[in-house]
Amino acid sequence: MAFELPPLPYAHDALEPYMSSQTLHLHHGKHHQTYVNTLNGLVRDTPLEDADLEEVCKVSYGDPSKQTVFNNAGQHWNHLLFWQCMRKGGGGAIPGELESRLRDGFGSVEAFKDEFAKAGLAQFGSGWAWLVEDGGRLQVMRTPNGENPLVHGRHALLGCDVWEHSYYLDYQNRRADYLKAFLDNLVDWEFVAGRLQGR
Ligand code: FE2
């Protein structure tokens, strides 16, 4: 069964002024759609055709003969999470259990935000910044290109796309401003808290 691109969970203008309608039309409707279309073309008539997305990511990761499959499967998985990590009127208060877990992991919510933003800034070229759960502990990590926590055996709670296509129209070269707006004004902390698996 072919992979499909679900609609955004909000209107294209819902995240303005922090992420514009134009960015979402291009990023979701063109970039993400292209990953899905390319992935479908690559797995058609292969043993991966009927595998689920997580399985395709895990099987193709690290296999040089399946690098292009991984790039597109990873990016499909990453973007599906990314869209859900944001909402209209996002940012603001963090639910109690998640806030306490962030304090346990990083010392304070602000220290977590600093570390997350630094990970996004430190990713040279294209990639992602993540908040992950690893053995019950919260950690920040970054990955290049389409790579994700899934293939490293970690559970992603929050992901931020730092490819230029995610922010260039709205922030030009100011990736730090984009990361700050993401954390302070876009993240759906209820969704992130809902992904916690436990201690
Ligand atoms: Fe993207």
C-alpha cells in the first residue's frame, strides 16, 4: 500500500507570524509530498512495498544500497512528527509531568531550551534537533539530513526541522531566531507530553 501525505493538522496560516502560510504550502505541499512520492516510487515492486514506515526506516538505515530509500522514508517519518509538534498559539506553559522531567534531565526548562537551540544551531547543513527519551531519561540530540532518533533506538518526543526549507522564507539565515520562535511560540507541549513513555 502506498504511503500517503496526511493534511496538516491546522490551516496553512495557523502558525503565522512565526511560520508563514507560504512556508507551510511549500514545505508540506512540495517538499514533504516529494519525499512521499519518491519513497513510493523506490519501494514499488520491492519487498519493502508493504512494510510500515518505521520498518522501512530501520531496514534501510545504514545499508548503502538503500540510502535513497532511507533518505525519503526518514524524511517522511520526521515531517509527520514535526507537523504534530506545532499548533496555533503554541509555546507557553509546559504540562507538569513534562516540566518536571525536563528539570530532571537538564536542570531547568530554560537549560533544556538552550541545549535544544544549540543542537539546532550546531547541526552543520541540513538536519534535525530532537528531544528524546532514552531509557527513561530525557536528552537532546541532533541528526544530519533524514536521520532520526528512531534508527538510534531512542524515542522522539519533539523534533525541529533545521533544513533551510523550513525557515529561509521567514527568517532568511537567522536559524537561531527560528529555533527560538519554534520553542517559545510554536511547540504543542501537550502533544510532546503525550508522547512520554514513562520513567
Ligand atoms: Fe523539512
